[in-house]
Amino acid sequence: MKLAASLFERVQAAAQAAAQQLDLDAADVAVVLGSGLGGVADRLAQARRVPYASLPGFPETTVAGHPGQLVSGQLGGRRVVLLCGRVHGYEGYPASEVGFGVRVVAALGARTLIVTNAAGGVDPTMQPGEIVGISDHINLTGASPLTGPNDERLGPRFVDMTDAYDPRLRALAAAAAPATLGRPLREAIYAGMAGPAYETPAEVRLLRTLGAGLVGMSTVHEVITARHAGLSVLGLSLVANPAAGVNPGPLRHEDVTRAAAAGADALGRMVGAVAGGLPLP
């Protein structure tokens, strides 16, 4: 009886298929695009696309605003691979599968990961449409993508998360912000929640007490996976709405994707500026 493929073997198979279908030798930078942010892909030159469904073992997205495509092309003078859409734990995927796409782009050669999301503003001064740099995160999902046996071919057993969000990349983003966003780049701590229910006002007050300025249902597992794989990480949140209780009114996913799509152009400018500011390999 044939044994099930290991995670390492699955990652390698998906990466080889992606490289062939995208005609890609290697990538410099990878970007994870969150809810409604797929329009960033329109900024790529010489873009080539492949659906996740055509890559062996690649988990498929099921949430509106996540098209489920791997896109490669040129941006900011660098070879960029975009993960257009992500999977989430609330879709039924274990945390290790949430990080699968990050492992694939690492296998394609990317050493820098820019992870984006549409987030709720826990900090009441944050305005919908504002792009905020992630300075650190709090993983409140109750899960880790590194749980279980460790394969040293993917990364070490224990991972230092002191500088999970690379100070050098954060400085690049801050320097690029006035020209690309027309304003300074604020930073905040991102709280990762399990979802899919939005947080209650009481939970948002708790997050504020813990020091979080942003909240969402993604990102933390991808960042842990990226650090396990040795990638440097920049995190950017587009504030889609005030978190529950900050302003009156219900929270709806269609409002999140609409706000994110409206901010995708500015986010694309920022991603291109950061990619272009990276030293050549």
C-alpha cells in the first residue's frame, strides 16, 4: 500500500507544477493577497496565472473575495509571485494547510513575503481605507501550523518570533508611504482570531486592552509558516471597517471586500515600492 505523501513532498510537487505552468525559474518576492485585494495582480507586468486547483495538493479557497490563483510577473523590477486568495482555519483547514501556499512560494525561491489582509480597526482612530503596517501579532486562534512532527527539510523545530515582522522591511514600507499613500504609515499589532463569526464588542475591548490595534481571521499562521521557512516578512493591513463596538452598525463580509477593493490600488503601489527597494539577489 502506498503511503500518503509527506508535507514536504506535497510542497515540492505543487512548486514544481507551479514553476512549469508559470514558466518561472525563481521568485524574488511573494505576496499573499487578502479579502478583496486580488486587484493588486493587475499591476504586474508579463503576468501569468494558474488556478490553485491545477496544482497537486494545493488547498482551494472557498470564500468570496479570494479568487484562488497563483500569479507571477514583474513588479518594482522584481520577480513577484502573488497568492491571490488564501485559505482559513474556519473553512475547515488545519493550520498547516493554511500555511501551505507560503511553503510553495518558499520552494519557488522567494525569500521575502509580503502578507496583506483586510482587517477591522480595534484602534478607534483608524479609518476605513487606511493601510497600516503590522508591527507584531497575537495569535488567538488556538492553533499553530507547526503542531505535530517537524520535518527539518521545511524548517527547525523551534522558531524565534522576536522579529516576525522584519524591521528592515518595515523601514522600507515607512519610507515609501508618503509617496505611495500620501501619508505616513502607522503601525499596529494584529490580533488573529479563529472566526468565522466577527468579534463581539466585549472581545474587541479585550483586544484593545491586550494592545492590539487591528483584528482579523488570517495572517498569523502564514507568518509563523514563513518564519519557519526562513522568509523575511512584511505585514500590511487595509482597514476595511471599525471593529465591533467601535462604531454602531453590523459587520458584513461584502462591506469588507468592497472596502478592500477600493484600497487595492494604493496597496499595490506600496507593494511595488517595497519590492523595488529590496536589494538585488
